[in-house]
Amino acid sequence: MAWVKEASNATSSASTTCVVTVPTGGFPAGHLVVVGAVAVVSGASNPNLTVTDSKGNTWINDRTIAPITGQLTYVVQASSIVTTTLNAGDTITVTGAGNTPNRIAVTIQEFDDTISGKDTGSTNDNGGTSSASVNSGSFTTANADNLLVNVVGLVSAARIPTAGTNYTLGTKVASTNGTGDRAVYAQWRYVTSTGSYTTPSTLNTGSIYGSLGQGYIISTGGGGGPRTGKAKVWNGSAWVSHPVKVWNGSSWVEHPAKGHDGTQWVIGK
């Protein structure tokens, strides 16, 4: 289980929304989809960036910085564990209520991991200074198996990011149309033990930035071990077991999957 694909869009003029079209392959039910967005506004009040989609899935703002110090720039990291499949051509919309954003840039990352919740220890925010060394700050995970996702909003849209050690970098998305340009990128990594983690990345030259970090808990098999067990499929409302079958010479018969309970391999874990 891992990262699957990304999508993006940006506005180049004043607009209350930025609409991203779901790409080929869609975002299937059960997948985690993470949105990173940055916006600059003309007034001082928080534009309250929120995320919705054309199928009515639930989106939650996991982390926000509003504003980056002295810049009227807002960064949000939002996520949804998709319940109604988003097909190619469906839309995901980031809306800035209140003051109309002058620019919005959006990056979307899809993961096919089974997520059981959010690691409350795996959150941190940082930013407001100008630096080529970007970090959301360190945090200590409360759960062993985590997907750590870092969203970074840049005041200087032209900067070139490099992923931190053990992180995978998504495509930087920029809103470029003169004064008020902004950019956003995401990076992520998997961890399998509790500990103190950071979300470092670097830029080719310094920029004022806002950096967000969030841990998503990956479901585990019996005994707290790695993800094991029977294959599952989505039946429209829940993940259900899909029996593995083998050929016995004359017909396909069910082959009982086994998982580790912390001591031994047992059927049905």
C-alpha cells in the first residue's frame, strides 16, 4: 500500500474557489486523499479555506496556518477517507469564505492505505520566517505505523523544493500571475515505530513559508504487527473479506489467509 497519484490546479486572479478535476483512475472509496492549499487574500481576516467534492464526501481540515506572519497568506492541510468513489471528471473544490482570495494553489495526493484515524501526537505547524530550510517542527508519534504528510505553502512561488531524507516529494503547484504569487507542495513518508520525527525539506533559496505536519494511522494486523490478513474489497459501504482461492487440480477452492497474532501465524487474522 502506498501513494497512488496526484492532482492539482491554481487560480491566477481573484476567486473564492479553486476547482480540481479528479484524474483518470478516480479516487476509490476507502482511499485517503490529502489536500494541501495556499491562498493570499487582500484583507486581514481568515478566508476559512474549506474543501468539498461533487460526491459529498466528508473533508476535515487537519492543520491550518492563518496567516503566515505579516503575509496575509493562509495554508491548509485537509483530508478525506473517501466513502463515495470520486470518478474521473468529478471535482474537488477549495473555497475561501470571507475575503476573496487573490490566488489559490492546490495540490492533492492519493494514498491507498487503510487509515484508522489520525495520530494526535503527529501534528505540528511552523513558519513565518524566511529560510531555505523548511520544517513543520518535530513531533512524537503516539502510534507505530503512520503515514506522515507535510504540506508547505510558499510566499515566493518560484522556489524549487527538495524532499527531506526518507520523504517523497509531490509536484509543486504555483499560482503565477505577477504580484501575489504563491505555491504549495506536499511530501510524505511511512514510519513503523513511535519516535520523534521532523518534516524537513529545502529550497534553492529562501522563502517565507508555512509548514504543516499530520500523521495518519495505518491499520495493522493481529498482535500489532504489520498489515496482514485476508484480502478485502469495498462493497459500497464497508471493506469485506475477499477469500483467496487456489486451484486444487479440478476446481478453485478457498485458501485460508493467515496473519501473525504476535506469536504465530494463524488462520483468519
